[in-house]
Amino acid sequence: MIQNRLKTGNGKPHGGMKIPLCRIFEDKIIQRKGRDDGMAAFFIEFSKELIELIILAGVSVAAIFCGKKLRDRKDAKTASEQKSN
């Protein structure tokens, strides 16, 4: 048992009562939970944005290569038409 003035999960002080060691760890877990939720939300949102960025970059690169292929095809067609004339 430990004597101190730690706060419980509901914010009320213990005022010098003896509290079990497991209750102290519960209090610390409850206090940390509030902070970790914000960080978890941040990392979830960051992950979503990162995935979206990767997808958009992939679509952009694919569009560039498709445009290049179409342009090469058009140039080849134009060159063959000019040769035949």
C-alpha cells in the first residue's frame, strides 16, 4: 500500500488514504488514455492522407505514361501518312 495524494480516474483526490498499487497503475492508464487518443487519431488521419497521396501519385504517373504512349502512336501515324503521300 502507498500513501499519497494521487487523483483517481474521476478527478477526486485520495487525501492521504492508502490505495493499492494496482489502483495507481489504473490511474496512470486512465490519464494516458486521454493523451493517446489524440495521438492515435492523428496517426490514423495521417495514414489516410499518406495513402491518398500515394494513390494520387500513382494515378499521375500512369497518366503521364499513357499520354506519352498516345503521343508516340499519333506521331507514328502522322509520320506514316506523310511517307505515303
